[in-house]
Amino acid sequence: MKYLLLINHEEQKLAAMSQSQLDSLVAACVGFVGELDQGGHHIYSAGLQSPTIAATVHHENGRVIVTDGPFPESKEVLGGFVLIEASDLNEAVKLAAKFPNAHLGSVTVRPVLDPDAELTVPLDRKIGAAFRRSASAVEPAVAARIGSIPQSE
């Protein structure tokens, strides 16, 4: 089963680090991903640029509204993600607990919604069924790419 590790950090803590400390932290994160890869758990990972240069798109009264941000009511921001393969949530949590950046924020572990898996949450089952119906209406090549990870060129 696939799990997404959402890496949250406090930008102020990260910005307060010296270049040497940041280099050590990034090296530890790269090493963590290497260990995941050697253990057959790593699928894909990436850091995210600052939310100060991001945009949020939402709909309001039939209009599309674009705002700067996201600017959540939290000190933590989403700094990156790691997509892993684990046998169950317990194994995914154990792997996430080893992430070197966790002391700067938190790591959220979320199962990836696989519409063909046995889903236990009622809303997930409804979404999975809707996905299966919708996927049958698009080209098979497009349906196969939904939820898959693009390959590097």
C-alpha cells in the first residue's frame, strides 16, 4: 500500500539554521530517502518551494478566486513529501518516525486512495467508486496515469 508522508516544518526554525546546520539536515534527509530506497519503500519524493511564492485557487459564488499563499493558521508549512510503499499504517508510521526533519515540525502519514483497494472509510469508498466510474469514461492511457508517479526523463 502507498502512503504519503507530508513533511511539515516551521520556516522560522529552518531560516534560523546556519548553512552548515542546513547542509547537515539536508544530507540526513537525503540519507533517509536512500535508506527507504534500499529497503524497497521509496517511490518518489520532493521538497517544495516557499509558500510565499505559491497560490491557492478556490471557488466562491461561481467565481474562481486566486489568493497568495497558502497561509494557514499554523506556524508549520508543507515543506515536502515522500511517497512510500509500506505493508500497513503501522509500518508507514515507523518509517516516518525516522525522518530527520521531524524535530522542526511534524510528519503526517496519509494512505493514498487506491480506488481498487479495500477502503474502510465510507467517504473513501464513495470517492473510489466515483473514480472507477469516471476513469472508465476517459482514455485508458489517461486513466492509467491518474494516481501514478511520472517517470523522470
